[in-house]
Amino acid sequence: MTNVLFMSALPSKANQSTTVQLRRQQNQTKTILLWNGSGRKEVRAFGLGYEAFVNQNCTYTQCDMTNNRAQHPIEYYDAVVIVFNDEFTSNDELRMPDFKNGRNPNQHVVFFTQESPVALKAYYNMTDLSNMFNWTMTYRLNADVPFVYGRITPKAGALKPEEIVRYRQHARRPGGPLRNKTAAWMVSHCDTHSQRETYVKELSKYIDVEIYGRCGNLSCALDVLHHSDPQCYGMLESNYKFYLSFENSLCPDYVTEKFFKIMGHHIVPVVYGGADYTKHAPPHSFIDASKFNKPKDLAAYLKLLDANDTLYNEYFWWKDHYRVEFSVNDMSRHGFCNLCQKLHEPVNVKSYKELESEWGNGNQCKSFDPSTVS
């Protein structure tokens, strides 16, 4: 077996009768064991224990989450959440629980990741995890428990499609910050599966792109939870018209916080990813690089908008009608509250026969083809 190791999560004296005595009733507090990853920022932001679900104002608060593997036999828990992340490289972090006394039929073992299949395949062999998981908790749109990087939701009084044209026309009026620079990109991962760096190199032949972070020659302050300090985003929207929100992996539904953070500011994001962005954001609120045949064609369109404030301002028509959530606190609150709620709802018993096709090999993830620019 490659990379994934198994260990017992049970004290040797534990047995099935003990487990039965420890089990909670259906209408009582649901217990959650966070098997690993308690140091992850989204876990730290949410918290542990019963109080976390109360403090986060979850709709369902009768849940109790712990990271103490030895506190109870593993069959005691209503859910066992196993975090898959490329940060976990030690043997202890890679170990999976061993249900040596058999699986509790009412228990849900949860596959939790925010990483792309490309990132996971270097550390995990998904074929070794067949028939282990009951739920997925991920950014994928088909996840059993959604744990997305951000949300853009309409405010009260949803707009009708025919109203969008009117609001776009209204947004054409002069105004907004005066900017004298074209495009910016903050990036620290310089060699990616998506080959976004190759795309940007080609794009830079036709428009000015200023690069912040390890992959460029400009810098901006860092914040522990937010990666880039919030002041950096204020600087971006004061100076640049466009931001390159390019993903390191072009995988289905993979839209990370870099997109949602920019959507929360007065700057037009240029996206490059494997997701259908129309399922995440209002129409005409972003520019999708994949809709252009070549970086040169995208550059021509950005130049057109840069020279025409009327057309450029149309991309902000939605600002007064939607709210954007992009913080770690927002992400973790929705995710773990969703998990608690799902544990209290009647569901059909299910299990995943395999995870390899969606998470194991990255074959569904694309990359930029440099030959398309010739």
C-alpha cells in the first residue's frame, strides 16, 4: 500500500458492548471526532467542543467535536472526519483509523479536503481507501457536506434576469477609484500543474502584469490567517483595474479564496480555473480567460476595457445586490455547521466504493497548453 498507513484508534480493552453503551440517542448531541488536521486554519477558526457550534450560531447546535482520539472508542462517534491535505506528511498525520471491531452502521466516516486531486495524489493512494467513506466534505458541488472557499449570495429581493441589463447600463456612469495600472497577480506557488505561470508569461507580452510574492519582484505584507494582509487588497483596488485569479490546478469545481477575496473588492477578477464560474458568481462580474483562444486575445479585451470606463464599469453592476463571503471564519462556519445539521437529518446509508476516479489521479484536471499560442 502506498503512502496511506493504518492504525488502531481503539484501546485494546474496547469491545462492541462498550460501544453500544456509549452511543448517543438519535435526538441527542451528535459527536464528531476530528481524526487529524486540528491545526488547520479552518479548524482553529471554528473551534472544538460543544461551545463552538453555539458560538458560531449554527442552526443545529447539538454537536460536540473533539480531536482526542483516545477519549472514546472510535465506534462511539456519530462522525469521524479525516482531513486530506498536502501539509500532512508525517506518518501520524497520514495514518487512517482501523475499525478493528467493525463499523457502526449509523456512523459516518467523512472524507474532508480542500485540496485538488493534483495535490493529493502525491501523498495518498486512494485505491487503498475503497469502501471506507460515507460522506465527502469538500469544495465540489456534489459534496455531501459543502465546504466551499467562499460564497456570493443575492441580498433580499432577487433580481430578475431582465433587470440585469438595466443595472449594467446604470453601472456605466462615471465614478469609482482612479487607477493607472492594468493587472496584478499575487502568487507564491511558481511551478504549477495548471501552467498558469506560462499563461501569464505569454499574457505579459501584450499587457502589463505586476506580480507580487515569491514568483514576482513585488511584495505585500502577510497575515497569519488571510495569507495576504487585508491592506494588500486595498492597495490592489486603488491601483489596478484587473486581478489575475488563476488557480494552480484546473480541476472541476476548484475555486479557491483568491477569487472570492477579489470579488469582495472593487476590482475585476480575471479567472483561470476548471470550474464553471457562472455557478459561483453573478453574470458579467468576472472575465474568464478560458473563453479566449489565446492570451493575446484576452489581452486585447482587457485593453479595450482599460480604455473604456463605460464598458469597464459594467462589471460592477452587481455590487449593491449581492454579498460576498470569503473569510476563513465564513468558510469554516458554513462547513462545520453544515456537518452538524446533516448529522441531525434523516439520511440514507451510503458509502463510496472508490474515490480514485474523482480524487486519486488528477486526470480530470487540465493545464495550459503553450502550443495554443503559436
